[in-house]
Amino acid sequence: MSRLVDDTDVYNPWERISDSPDMATKKSVGVMWWKVQEPELAAVTKREADGVDGKVRLHDCYRQAAYYVAFGPERKAARLVHGTINIGGDHGVPIAHGWAEFKSAAGVDVVYDGVQGQFYVKSSYYERMRAVPEQTYDADEARTMMLKHEHFGPWGPSGGVLGGDR
């Protein structure tokens, strides 16, 4: 489990999303989508989870992933990934997304998804979310690209779902 909770705490990240009218649809669709597709949570050390609070941050994937890779505790080993995930299973739609990847202290390949604020087993994340990486960056490359483009991504060539620099 990627969150440190007691046995009675059932973590529902969607409870943290605002209940304002403009969020109601996103919340209900998000709950259905995530419950169906949720990847297997990964066990990580406190150091690997340092700075991660488990909050849901819709539409903030690039910034959350970039911060984790560029400034997080595992930045020397972590990779920033820009690619796509698929919302809605076989009949879903691929969307542009950013996430971080690293090998945990236990030797497990892990994905940090900053929108969910959670750590997942990479193979499960790729399978369940139908993740397709398009570009990857180490910490130094990520910091350089953030400074050069003055945003958190995506920075790749034009075309595809990511659409290139904006």
C-alpha cells in the first residue's frame, strides 16, 4: 500500500476533490473510471514517499511528475515520463499524461502518478491504464526542459496525442 494508514482508515482520494458544481461530473466519472481500472498499489519507503501527500490533483500531472523527478528524494534514479493513458478501458480515450518512474528500495519498478498522489507497481499501471510512454527524461534533463520551455510539459515533437511544445 502506498499510503501509511491505520487498519480502520479506508482511503478514498476522490473525497478530497471539491464538491463544487463544475467538479461534480469529473468526480463521478473519475470514481467510476478509477475503481474499474485502479492499478496495484506499490509499497515504498518513507524516503521514496517524501513530499507526497496522497491528494488528488486533477489536470496537474505534468507539474506533479516533474517536481517528483527534479526535486524529489529519488531524483537521481527517477525518470519523468510523458505519454498517454487510456480512460475507460477498451472503449476509452487516450489522454496525454505525465508520471514518474523509479526502482524502489525493494527492487520493484514503481510509477508515481501525481494526479492520484499514489505509487503503483509499474507493470500493473501500464496494463490497467494502458500507459504508453512517448518521451522520458532524467532529473537533469527535466530541469533543463522546464527552464527552457518555462512550463512542466509536454515538450516533445509535434504530433501524436501529446501535441508537442505549447
